Amino acid sequence: MLAAPVLLLLLLPCAPSLGAQLPEQGQTKEAPIATNGQPFPWDRMRLPKAVSPLHYDLTIHPNLTTLDFTGVARIHLEVHEDTSTVVLHIKEMQISKVLLLAPEGARPLRFLEYPPFHQLALLSDTVLTKGRKYEVQLEFAANLSDSFHGFYKSSYRTSSGETRVLASTQFEATSARAAFPCFDEPAFKANFTIRITREPRHIAISNMPKVKTVELPGGLLEDHFDTTVKMSTYLVAFIVSDFLSVSKTTQHGVKITVYAVPEKIDQTAFALDAAVKLLDFYDDYFDIPYPLPKQDLAAIPDFQSGAMENWGLTTYRETGLLFDPDKSSASDKLGITLVIAHELAHQWFGNLVTMEWWNDLWLNEGFAKFMEFISVDITYPELHVDDFFLGKCFEAMEVDSLSSSHPVSTPVENPAQIQEMFDDVSYDKGACILNMLRDFLTPEAFEIGIIRYLKRYSYQNTVNSHLWESLTNICHSDDLDEGRMKQNEFCSKSKLQSGASKWYSGDELDVRAIMDTWTLQEGFPLVTVEVRGREVRLSQERYLKTDDPSLTEGFLWQIPLTYMTSASNTIHRFLLKTKTDVLYLPEEVDWVKFNVDMSGYYMVHYEGQGWSSLIRLLQHNQTALSSNDRASLINNVFQLVSVGKVKLDTALELSLYLSKETEIMAVTQGLGELVPLYKLMEKRDMMALENQMKGYIVELFRELIDRQEWSDSGSVSERVLRSYLLLFACVRNHPPCVATATQLFNKWRDSDGNMSLPTDVNMAVFAIGARTPEGWDFLFEKYRHSMQISVKSCIKSALSISPLQDKLKWMMEQSLHGEVMKTHDLPHVVIAISRNPRGYKLAWDFLRANWHALVKKFDLGSSSIARMVTGVTNQYSTREMLDEVRSFFGSLTEETGSEMRCIQQTYESIEDNIRWMDSHLPLLQTWLDRRSLRRNTQPQKREDL
């Protein structure tokens, strides 16, 4: 994600009428000048706190023919300090009239605009008095946005080829100001009463139920919506469209409605049932009734992120909501369920209780990501979500292992910096440290604490410390009504157990002191374990991919260690607070495994014979460890190679056990560590070693691949693994896979695409089909005309891994254009093509050539831009490419992204790749030669996919 640079902060004298409470950051370099040349009376990015909104009356009239909108905002204000100026937000909007509404009558207010900070100042000739309430009315107009934020235009094609237009909103983080004048910061909570003017052929929906429709002159209709609960501006939403809907009611009496374009309404049944089940779960789990009478879920044809938690009207990509039982895969079902679970969790975490400022975004996103897995594990046990959570922690660690990472809670000021917070650290690391804390406190104590947090701060804003206080002294609470029944039951049990676990004792446990070490500093610890007889020596340091050791100094975590040994299945616990410590085992053991199930957000290195004993265990009795433990060993040993703690041949020796592995988390992690090694080689002239490495990986998993059925049988985890393995095998040209996929593709094409393929094997079949121009064109035609979202998504991915370079280039251009292939899919397309050995140069050229258009479309700071930057470049491993990447990004200005964190991450990733290749290639060559399966006698020919 993109971060514009922090402005130089010079303390300027401020206008006395704005009050004394001024933030220290986000200040202009010199006195700001309004658009009319006059001095602007406020010089900081953050709004003054002299005035706050209580209620907005909004009337919005979008015109879907002229693609613009007009509106009137009447804002009820409360004055906290005497002032003659009201500063609020607008963006790319024309203000035509501003009135101050007072008992003695309405009077015009002068106003000034300062676009760099998106600010509007309303100037009163008389003082607005502390303690009094006022109303201002603003008339405004703007164009519907061409981007994916604010009040923006979306469109779709019907099966007959007609293009239809709708208008939808996406306000998080700082785009409500582009739809109506407002105090667009999360702490300025207010109530909203919304009216939408529309044509009779459309419907309008918003956060609250419609209470009436009024006929206006000219044949227009005006829908009046009920007043919202108190909430932040970024949660306001409204849509004008021709959507159809289906509805059900939860056990708690909440009406759930799913909206979609007419020809896709038959793909909404699964989402509707999931939303009913999940909202009922959260209602009970949080012990707080969902406060609105309805919850809508709308599938928007153009949507940049995955989904948005607008209170009462959650919005989604079509791929995140629409499911066809006959066409969608097991991974589609899993993904849709998790996305809905995430957005509905936000109705409590984020909407009911909101972070004070965006620096603590993780309180929203980390919790929602974490609750996805808690809720779906209970409501849909057949989806086996536990098999997928660990992958989120590995993804977070990948970013968090770079010096350009940031603390979970980190200062931000401007919109681009705020956008950058929507990354793997806020979401995935946030979820993983919450999972660690839940394991540490026990699930029961954790649940009591978060219920206390939600009840205590309902309709308010919070900071980190509020959460930690709520999770402290669970059994010594004065809050008589906060989850009391669960609390009494839990605390009685823990007394009966006589404090068997020290984690139960609040006075021994300072949750804030522990968790501050995980949220206020970046990175994560590497715990080194050395066993000497019964003595276990422990030390901690920061895990960091760098050649500058000084960057790892000064970091210390309080680490909730867990471990098990060969002598017992009991999970032992120990809180490591110091740089070094010593544990004593009751007896000598054959092996010890720390970070059981990898419930902790840290890596472990075993000195001495530690790794050798664990490798022996995996080779002779792998099921003595859980699949999560096996996956964590695979991850940790290869990551330790990168920082020089472990030799590459040790990691490769451990990987040999994978020939017996069958569990999805361990298999995918094994592939996730091994495949990138040959991906680095593909971008160098190293064909012989590259093919040797590919051959080793295929041979390692050959038995498991050959056992896969070309069907949709088995559990969700088995089905997702089947899709993954068969695609890998076909791309790697494994003959049995290629033969079956070719046969199935030909049959499918001969049936004009009407033959029903097993959904789990679609990707493998389509990937083989897309290798020829005729097959690619046939697939594209099916993509163009299909109304099945999952089928379109699968075909699009297959097209992007084709070896046909002219097709790949055309595909990126079409995605940017946005008519046939949606522009919101462009980041996925560009990244997929960059992974393709025939496409990586095309993707890099495309990114450079279209940089300014991409930044304008996807927004400075967005995760879409960040994913493209890192995705296209992070498999380069030569100094020449590093220089080329530096040259391009170094030529940018601050306004076009030169200071983005993702650029620094890219430099670090390439530097790490260079170090890895320089240090380990000779050893890799030697090891593969020793393990060669006689493939080196065959003539060398590059495998192009």
C-alpha cells in the first residue's frame, strides 16, 4: 500500500477562534492559502475539536445518465469551545450555498476551501458559543467517481449485451468527504438520516430500512430511510441500482437481504443462509444484540477491495458473495463464508466499537480477521478453517521480517498513509497475535474479556489500552452485567482447579505489558533453543532479513512460549520476558518442539542436535506432531536459511519427509518454500538447475499427486488440496496430469462448454487448454459470456498462466480498459502474469508504462497498488534488475508514490533474493546432484509454465 510522505511539521500560530486543542502532526509547511487566495484558518491535517457533529440530514440525488449527483447536507453541531469557524471535509465537490440555521432565521456563511487537506472552513460573523447547538446547511454537487471510492459509478453487461449503470459507495477510509460534506474522522460519530432521489426503474438502499417513498415532480421518487445509530462517517452507505433481492429472518428477528444484478440473483442462496447463521452466532457469542433491524449484503459489479462492513449494508465483490452449487468450487465456498464472517464481525468490532484513529486500525481488522476463523469453525465445522489460519501468520511474517515493516499500531496522518495501514500487518498479524493471546489466556477468559470490551465501549472509540484493560483481571471485575453468567462459570472453574495454570491469575498477569511488546514495535522474535541434558537454554532476538545486524538490536518481547517433548503430550507454558532464560525438564528427552501448533507469532531455531532430532522424528513418525507443527517446522527451517542460522542442506533434508505428507497445511507450506527457489531461477539464465529443482519437487509429491481423483469428492480441505496439486502438476508438465487435463478440455470444448467438469479440477483443465491460441480464444469467449462468477474467475486465472505472450499483454491492456475484463481484477491479472516465466517482463513493462493511470484508478496508498508493486518485482534476484527497479521508482515524485512503503519492501526483497542466490546456489546444486533422479541425462529444455 502506498504512503505519501509525512509533511514537515512546523509549529505555526493558530487561529484563536478554533480553540486550543491542536494535534502536533500533519501541519502545513507554511500558512495554508485557500483556493480564493485568502488565508485558510486551519493548518493541520486532522480537524479541530472545537465543534463536533451530532446528526446529519442528507438528501442525495444521483443522475445515472449524466453521471453526477447533487445534494443537501444539514448538519447539527455541538460547540465545545467558543469559535467563529467550523472546519470539515470535502473532496472534489462544488459547494454552492452554506447557511447557518438559527432560531432567529437562516443566514449565509462565507466559506473557504483548502484542497490539499480536503478541508472546508465555514466562517461565521458571530461567535458560536461553547455549550450551544447549531445547524449548518450545505448545498453541493459532484461527478460520480471513476475510481472505486467515494460515490462511484459501476456497470455490468446483461446476457443480451446491454450495459447497465448503477451508483454505489465505498467510504473507508477517507472518501465519505467525496460524497457529502462531513467530519470525516472515525471519532466524529453521529446519527444519519438519509434520503435518496431516484428514477422509478431503480431501487435505493442504505444503512437503515426505508420508511417511505415520496413522489416528486418530474416523475422522480425520493426514498426516506430511518435514522441510523451513532456511527462513523466511513460506515455510511447507499446504492442506486436495478438489483433484485432475496431475504430471510434470523432467530433474533433481524431481516437479512442479499442484493445482486438480476441475472445473478440465483447465485445468492448460499450467502443468504451463511449470513443468517453467522449473524445469529455473533449475536450469541458477543452477548450483545445486533442493534439494527436489518442487514443487507450487496454484490457490486465493480469493487476494489474484497468487501466493506458498512453498518446494515455490507458490500462485496461478486466473487465474495455469489455461489453456484454446480459451478463453484470448495475453495469458493470457503472464501465466501470467511468474507461474510469478516464483515459481520465488524458490525461489533469496528462499527459498534471503533478505533479512535487509523493508527489502531488493527483493532477493527485484526479482530474481524480473527473472528472469521472463530465463527466459521463453530458454524461451519465441515469447512475445516483451522487448516487455513496458519497461512495468514506466515503471510504476515513475510512482510514483518523486513526492516520496512511497521508496528501493528503506528502513527499515520494523511489519507495515503491511512490507506497503507490496510495491509497484512493490520489484518493477519493482528489476527495472529490475538490468537496467541486467546491461547495464552484460555478461550474462556478471552471471550469474557472481549464481551466486556464491547459492552463497555459500545458506540464509542477506543485505543489499544482499552482492550488490554478489558482482558485483565477477568475474575476481579466490578462490571456486574458484562458477560456475568459466563464470567461466574469460568471463575468458579478456575478456583476449583486451584490455579492449575498461572495464566488464570490476573494479579500475576499484566496483559498490557505483554501485548504492548507485540503492537508497539515492528517485527517478531526468533527464539533460539539449546537443549543440554535436562537444561533448556532460551534466547530471543528479532528475526530480520538484513545484512545489517545493528537493525536487530533493542527489541524485546514478552513471549508466551509453549512446548512439548518426546516424553509427554502435555503442552507446557512459559512466559519469556528477558533476552535469555533457562528451563529445566523433568527428564532428558529425544526431542523438544516449541511453539505448539504455532499458536505463537514467533519462529524457533534449534541449536546443537535440535534440528537433527526433529528431522528424524518427521522421517520416522511424522504424526507425533500435528500438521500445524509440521508446517511450522517447514516454514521456520527454510526461513532460518535466509538469515544464515541453518544450512540449506538441513532444510532440504527436512523436506524429504514431504513424500509421505498428506495434510493440506504441511503440503502447501512445503510447496510454498520450495517453489520460490525455482521461481528465482526462472528470471535468470539457469535452465539446468531450474529444471533439476522442478524435477525434485514433482518427484517429492508424485505419489500424492497420482492419488488425486479428478472429482469433487472428499472434505473441503481435501478438495482444496486436490485443486492445488493438480494445477501444480499440470503446470509442471507431469505427464499423467497433462494427459487427463487435455482429454477433459477437449471434451469440454467439443460440448461448447456445456459439459459439467468437476469444479475442483477446472483450473488444471483450463490451464492446459489455455496453452494454444485456439484454446485460449475459446476460453476467453466463455469468460466474456458467462454469468457464473466462479467460472469467470477460474478462466481468468487460467488465461494469465498461458505461455502466449501476445495474449498476456492483450489481457493486461483489456483489464485496464475495463469493458470486457473488469479493471478491479487488474492487480490479480498483473501479478499472475508476473509469476509466469513467459510474462514477468511484460508485467514489469506494463506496470511502468501505466503507472500514473494505475495510481489514479486505484488510489495512492491502496493495497491494490502495493500488491502490484511487490508482486511484480519480488522474484528478481540480480543487481541489474535491482538497479532497474530503483531507477524507475526513484524517478517518481512524492505525489506519484516515491515514498510508498511497498517500494522499500520491494528493494529489501530483491536484496534478500540476491543474498540468498549468492550464498546458497552452489550448495543447492551439490545437494540436487547427489539426489538426482537421473533426469540430468535428458536434454535440457525449459519448462515454460
